[in-house]
Amino acid sequence: SGQVSSRRLVVTVGQMALIDVFDSNAFAHDPRTQFFNWALMAGGASDYAADARGYTVGFAVEYYRDAWAFRFGHFAQPKESNGLALDYRLWAHFGENLEVEHRHALWGRQGSVRLTPFLNYARMGGFSDALAYAAATGGSPAVANVRRDRAKLGLGVGLDQNLTRDAGLFGRYSWNDGRTETYAFAEIDRSLTAGLSMRGRLWFRPRDTIAIAFVQDGLSDPHRDYLAAGGLGNFLGDGQLNYRPERVFEAYYSFNAFPSLWLSVDGQYVVNPGYNADRGPVKLVACRLHFEY
């Protein structure tokens, strides 16, 4: 807590999680206290620069001017897909993010809207190249056979809006060009999410939270063809694909047991897991303890 100027320049340099600066959302952003699903933590299709634990090295510059915020960041990519070691040659391989955010009030309630385009440049394999290589040499396609320096482009749009002093809604849409392998985040090329969150003042539990969300994720045509032909990704691939969009319903209740301790119970219902209509549905139940001091 504290005060800052409504017109300020903020520079962050060093090791960080990119999503600590970009793609923030009041109701769906932090898996330590909110939803568990990756597509509710950030734009599912963002493939943002990070090592296998979610951290990177780089810098971010933010300029705040009253209701507007403008951000730019330049970050290290992992040396290999989903790897832990980072490539510190920030001039050769990198992830770059832009963001424009506008904060507003509707009917006296605060909200914000964000547009977040990104560019990733790394040594990645292309799905169409992998299919062509397999057709020429035989066997199943593999992006590892066709890796070279490539760019991946994408964008995200996000919003959050307070409806009452205790309830709010949120949504995100994210997209990437879907031509190259997933390099650092989730195997998602298109993602749409929406949900509601409410604090428990109505039932005399003002520090509790109950929330629900819907997620629909999809793949690009080249990504589908690659998996259907037997290709493998970091998280997907079983030799065939009866493609359907993956849909997730998630809900959680966060119970403030003590002033600094929260206990959450979370459930997810996943339809067409791994984008395959021949799989699932899958039911997931989780518990979380969160302590702050």
C-alpha cells in the first residue's frame, strides 16, 4: 500500500516473471490465490518468454499517464523448448511484449481493458516444415528435425470490471499465428475465457472468495495436422487426433481460515482434453493452502 504519482515512469530490470508486469487481471491472474488453469493465469495463447519454472531475465518499461498505461518489455527465451536454462543472448533470441491499458469507471465501478501484442524469436520448429520433412524421409513428423530461428506473433485482449463492491467479471481472448512449436507456455493457439468472482460479504465472510470460469482453447490448422499425423509436442500427442476445442469449467472457493491463512477448494471439468474428442471428460479436484505474512 502507499501512494504513487498518476503520471510516472517505471523501469524493472533483472529476473522476473513476465506476467508480473503484463496481462494483469484483478480476478484471474494469480494461481496462488485464484484459478489454477493456465489459460486463466494469462492469455493461454501468449507463449510468453519464461524458463520451465515461469521466470525470465530482461527489462520492462512502463509509462503511466492518468487512466492510461503503456508497457514494453524485452526478455530472455529458454535455450530449448520448455527448458530451464535461459539464453542470455537477448539480441539473438528474445520475447518482446507491448501493452496498452486503459482504466475506467462504469456506473461508478472500476474496470480496465488491455491490448497486449507480442513477438517471440527463438530457434523453433515449424509444424508445416515437420510434416514436409516426414513426408520426404518417412516416419512421424517431429519439430526437433526442423528447428531454426523463427518468429511467432500473437496478441491478447483482456478486461476486468467490478459490478458491485464485492462482485466482478473478467474475460480474455488470446491468439498466436500457430505456425511454430509451443516454446515456453501452453499448447494453445487460440483461447477465450470468461468468468465471475465474488467476495463473501453477503454471507458475512468478507475475506472469502467464490469464483467460476469458462475456458475454450483451440489449435491452428498446421498444429492440428501435425498432431493428427503422429507428431508430439511438450504436452500433446498420442499418435492421432479427433480434433475438438478443449473446454474447461472451473470453480473455486477460498476460505479465510485465519487472518493470514486461506484454504481453497477447486474443481475443474475438462471436455475434450488435449483437443481430442476420443478422450475424457476429465474431472479434477484440488486443495490449496496460502499463507501471507
